[in-house]
Amino acid sequence: MNRLKSLAAILLGPADDDTDESAAALEAAGVPVSFADCRNCPHPCEEPGHEDYPEKIVSMIDTTSEMLGSVKPYRRQVVISTGRSDWARSITDEKGSLAAHLLTIETEAPNMPTPIISPDITAPGTPESGLKELPEKPLTPISGIFKASAASTVSILNGSHNTVSSDYETESVLVFPDYKVVTEVSVSLEGAKELWENSVNPAVPRLGSLSTTTSVKSWIIPYSCVILICSHRRRDVRCAVAAPKLERAFSETLEREGWEVHTHLDEPTGPPLEEFNDSEDAKEAEMQRRLQELDDDLPKRALILKTSHIGGHKYAGNIIIYMPQGAGVWYGRVSTHEVEPIVRTTILDGRILPPLLRGGVNLSRPDCKRLNDW
């Protein structure tokens, strides 16, 4: 009976009443939502590119429990270049790895900042908030929806991208929601410490420390969105089976929309952020300018990467969509049938599909109509 319920939930989606209730709660939290269907194709589906998961995998996916609230708050999430799509079961236990070194530095780090708990919005006009002014009425908090500034932990992931460092013995690390790539990171305790002190430490602003003596270099990630897909087979087979199918579906759908899709990070161009020696305000303005320039790039470009365990394998397929505006959207129970609505509704139109939402960072945008508004 449970197996039949799971199949029915995947085919038919959540009940309308549940969807309406979730959407209302998200709207009260200042999250831009959409009432569009999460799936537009027929049941059963024979559309090209809509590869079904094997029935055994479908039967292993939790389709009934509440997903919203299943994301733990974090100040930053880092994705380390490895060139692989599977890793040791626990990446931070792999001796000598950058992930292990970074966890050691985080564990030993003194004076972790106290997270900002209330109000759950940053001051008006600050780049991180993206808000023009404070809302007239207080927002209703919702589990799993959080501001990066309200958290003090760091999430460490491995990614499938290759390093783009000039020294190929060093790694390139994506930092979210800052939307930066940090290169020349040595795979050592010293390299992890330098990365931490310059770009990852929750006490460091989005710009980073911008030390003139550091060997690491940072740039804006040169894409209009980044899609992370969990593929960690040694952790759980469900996401490993889902990941390649989702990667193909997202690539094909975005390309039909006129986007250029990469599965490996392109080399950054222009001077690194560390070369700007102006005031902090001027540096922040330069970073904001570079981020906003991504809107002008044609064709628009998306980066799709496979990552290590992000939590919630029972909700496979699991994806995270990051945007230059600072939002990070966590979706679960994603199959190839939901990819087209996700692309059109969330990536292009900047709105959340409530039935798929697990949570996310910087999703509360009460003064904006879309997540991709500035």
C-alpha cells in the first residue's frame, strides 16, 4: 500500500489544499511564489528527455513527509573542485583532503560570530539583503527559510568541477551565497586556513578579507545561475541514479531557452577582487556591479555541477539553485518531469514552486516580486 501511495504522489503531486497552504505560508514569509504546476507533461509521459527513474528507486523515495524545513541554516556553503561525481562516504573524514582540512580549521576557529536572530532581514540598502526598505509589517518566520546573516555554520561539499587555478595542484572553491570562486587554494591545512580567513569564516564579509598578502584569488562566478545536483553514490544510491538524468534534462531544457550550459567551471576573466584597493564601500560597489553585469550577458550561461551529500537523500532528486542576487533554492523530489517548470518558473521567472521546496537561503524578498530582482 505504501508503495502505491508513493507512486500516486509522484504521478499526481501533492493535494491542492496542501499546495495552497504552503504557498500562503511562504508568501507570509516574504517569499515570491508561483501557483504554476510542478509538472506539465502527461501521465504516463513519453516526451523526449523525460527519463523515468527505475521503479526500485521510485519506491525508495519519500513522497509523503513534509519536506519544507528539512534544510539547516548555514552562513556559507563551499563547493570544492575534485573533477569527480562520487567520493568517500564522509568527505570530511577523507585524510589529506581539502574538505577534511577545512573542517579542522572550522572546528578550531575561535570567536565564531553570534548569528543575527531577529529581525530576520538585514538593514535596508545593504547588498546582502537586496531590499530597498523594511517591510511595513513583520514577516512570518517559516522553518527552513533563513537569511545567511542569521546563521554561523559552514556547509562543506565536494563538486564535480575541475580546478581553474593557474596552479593545477591547487583547488578552486565556489562560495555561496556570496557567488564567488576562490582559486589557488592549496590542499593542505595552511591552504584551508587561508581560504577560511579570506572567504569562508562567517565573520568575514561577502567581499572577503581582500588581503593584499594572500595567495588565493577570488572572482564573481561567471554564470547567471548555478545548479547543484547531489550525486553521492557511496552515500546513497537514490541521488546517484537521479543526478545524471537531471543533469541531462536541465541542460536540454535550458538550451531550448537559449542558454549556454556548462558542466565544468569556465576560467574567470578580468582582475580578481583582491586587486581593488579602494574603500570597502567602493569594493562592495564593484562586486555588486560585476554581479549585475551577469544579467546583461547573452546568451545567458548556467553552470550545472554534481555534488557530495547535501542531506535528505530520501527526497531524491535533490538540487540547489543559486542566483547572483544571493538566493539559494533547495528543491527535493525532483524528477525529469519537473525540470521544465523549474527552469521556467524559478530560474527564468524567479518564483518558488512550493510543492518542491525543502528550504533555502535569502529567499525572503518582501520588497521584490522575484528572486532574480535586484
